[in-house]
Amino acid sequence: MEGFREANMKEINAVDFEKEVLSGDKVVLDFYSTECPPCEALAPKFEAMAELYGEKIKFLKIFRQGNRELATELGVSSSPTLLFFDNGQQILDTISGGIKKSEIVDRLDKMLTAEEVKAIKANQKTTISEYDIAILGGGPAGLTAGIYLGQAKIKTVLIDPALPGGYMGITHQVSNYPGFEQPQPGFMLAHYMSEQAKHTGIDFKVAVDITSVDLSKKEIVIDELETIRAKKIIIATGTTPNTMNAPGEKDYKGKGISYCATCDAKYFVNKEVTVIGGGNSAVEEALFITKFASKVTMIHQFAKLTANQTAIEHLQANDKITVMYEHEPRNFEKRGNTMITTIEDLKTKELKELESDGVFVFIGFKANVSVLGDTLPEMDNWGYIKTNADMQTNLPNVYAVGDIISKKYRQITTAVADGTIAAMTISKEL
Ligand SMILES: Cc1cc2nc3c(=O)[nH]c(=O)nc-3n(C[C@H](O)[C@H](O)[C@H](O)COP(=O)(O)OP(=O)(O)OC[C@H]3O[C@@H](n4cnc5c(N)ncnc54)[C@H](O)[C@@H]3O)c2cc1C
């Protein structure tokens, strides 16, 4: 990567560390890598922050692969990672991965006095950008729409509060996406799809805060200051896992209760795990968890699993998994490091305590519509957006694609198909 020329930002090497970072100034140091999508997502935000805060805080970048020893010494193990220093000391907590602008602002403000922060905020400028199409959501549905629109040379922006990929990015193995002889790691499919979309020339605004969405005005505000106006909007915001709303669930979310096996199963090597659910996701994820855990107990409310037959056969052949049918969780608590799940036998109403090292919950999903502002498209009884065969909603110039729409099957292939149809319809209309 070329050296940085911006007045308020400078690239350094390990040899400059003492002089540039430990000399007493207030410093934010960005360890970046090449071929690093979250680093690319961070770069424009870091630049904008440098312009705004640059007189008070020094903005430095350092190439991690070229300065490995220093990175290791500072405990930096992924890119990008931001470190903060004042008076030669490291301060605040580090941030890494898909870093949002608000997370940086939060820390920079803490490094300054209230007056300094006020003066800086007074200098902040709002921006407005105009696009033909704004795609909300960068899962397979949104990315595919982006690929087709980009190739049709239609001015498009793809917006996502996370990094692109959606669920695909956190699925350990995808074996049913056509074109690959062997199962593919989901994050690789996500990577290929988002790189393909980027190469078509569409703009990516990812790892941003969605401040507001107005589907009637076709206006989206991100990071509070940036307004995006579009002629048409494609909603591709997907779904969120259902929670059980059992006492203790919220308290132990991320501290013993997880909703993502790909993210967390690796922490359960030779441990015992409880899985709640009995559909496809629950069975497939339970099977994946057995690669790490010594024992998996599934809790399922019905007398039969609702997963497909192949998944059920794999489960039956796996002696690490047992299923407790017709049971439901009623309470979660932690004693020491042990998670205690109180379950009810639905036939006898008897309550039992089940001990494990961790709990995974896979009990279905709800559509992410609450983030779409006050004017919502027509929805079905389950809260999924209704569309016609061309992916148009009942709101003029608003389309919806992927898992968020009312349909029978929610897969990567069906999401990709929806994205294709919306983009091709739009290409003909514009
Ligand atoms: C654990 C698991 C395993 C799976 N395994 C398979 C499999 O093996 N094969 C298969 O075909 N399918 C699989 N699926 C289903 C498949 O992943 C989904 O059908 C598919 O990802 C749906 O794509 P999507 O683009 O509609 O939504 P998503 O993939 O959910 O992407 C939605 C995107 O929208 C973003 N978003 C959310 N809110 C906003 C907002 N306000 N503004 C902008 N963006 C927003 C999210 O950050 C996300 O990136 C699996 C699903 C799960 C949960």
C-alpha cells in the first residue's frame, strides 16, 4: 500500500514507534493489512476522523504484516486493530474487526476535554449523496442485486451495519451452493460474492450505523451525518434469530448462551453443550458442535425433529448427540462456570435441571423490519414482507429480496435468485 499523503494521517514503521507513539502525544494507531475487507471498510472512516480530530490527536497507520514483532508485543492479532495512546501510555480498550465510526468517535471523545469535543462537533459537516439504487443489506440477496446492478452500470450503493456476507459469512460449511464440488466455508463464499460485487464498481458503506430509513422519501441516514438518497431501494436486511424470552436468557447472552455455532463452538472442546431447537439449523449446528464438544443434548419441543431427513440421519449416526423430545427451557442460570438450564417436560409438567458448559439456541428467525422506519411495506402474518414475482413491494420503488420476504424456502440460492430478479426488473425500469 502507498504511503499516506493526507495532512492529518501518517504511515509509520516499528522503528518510528517510540518517537511517534510514545513521545507523549495523543495517538490513535491503526494496524492494517492488505487483502483485508474490514481494513478497507475502516479506511474512509479513519480518514474522515483524521480530518476532524487531526489537530488534537495524531492518526497513525502501521502495516501489520511488515511489523509483526511490534504487533505481537502490543497484543495485536487481527486486522484492523485500533490502539489508543496518551502520554506514552496505552489507554482505553482496543477495537478490531468490523469497526464502526461510532466506536472510534466514542474513544476519541474520551481522549479530549468537553470543550475540545464541542468545538470538533461544531465542525462536523453533513453530506448528501445521490444514487439510483440503495441496497439495504449485504447478505447473498443484497450482494447479488449489487452484482447485477453494477454490471448494468447503474449507480448503486450497498449499505450494511456489519461486514458483507450476512449469514453466509458465519456458516461453517455450505454444501448446497451450486458450482463447488466440495463443501465451501461460508466465509469464503461471502468473500467471493462481496469481491465480485465490489469489482462491478458499486459503492460499499459497511460497518456503519444506520441512523434512519425513510422508505417513502427513499432516504437513508448513516453515521448520523451522511444522507443517501436513491430513486429506488432494495430491502435485503434478512432475519434475526428468535430468542426464547426465558428468564436468564438476556443475562447470559454471550456469557454462556450463544446463537452462532461457527462463532463459538470452538470454545467447547471436550465440553458438554445444550442445544435448543429441532429444525434444520439446530440439527446441522448440533452436528457441527460435536466436532468440538464431547456431548450435545438437544432440547426439542415436539415429539419429532422438524429437520430434513438427511440431517436427521446424520444426527442419528452421531453418538455424541442425544435428544430430549417434548421439553422446553424455562430458565437459565449460571453456577460457577456451569450453565443450568431448567427444562419442563411438556407431558408431565415436571421441571428438571440440565447442567452444561454452554447453551446454543436455534429456534427460528424473525424478519428485520423494525429497522426500516415508519413507512413499512405490506407484510404477511409472520412479519415477512410481501412482494410480487418481480420482488416489488406495495410501496412505490421499494423492492425486497432474500430471507426478509414472505416465501416458503429460505436458502442462499433462493436469496441469490431474489436479488437477481429485483436487479433485472430495475435494470429494465431505469
Ligand atoms: C446457521 C445457519 C446456517 C445456514 N446454512 C445454510 C446452508 O448451508 N445453505 C444455504 O443455502 N442456506 C443456509 N442458511 C440460510 C441462508 O444463510 C440464508 O437464507 C441467506 O443468508 C439469506 O440471505 P439474505 O441476504 O436474505 O439475508 P442475510 O444473509 O441474513 O443478510 C442480511 C444482511 O442485512 C444486514 N442488515 C441487517 N439490518 C440491516 C439494516 N438495518 N440496514 C442494512 N442492512 C442490514 C445484515 O447485517 C446482513 O449482512 C443458513 C442460515 C443459518 C442461520
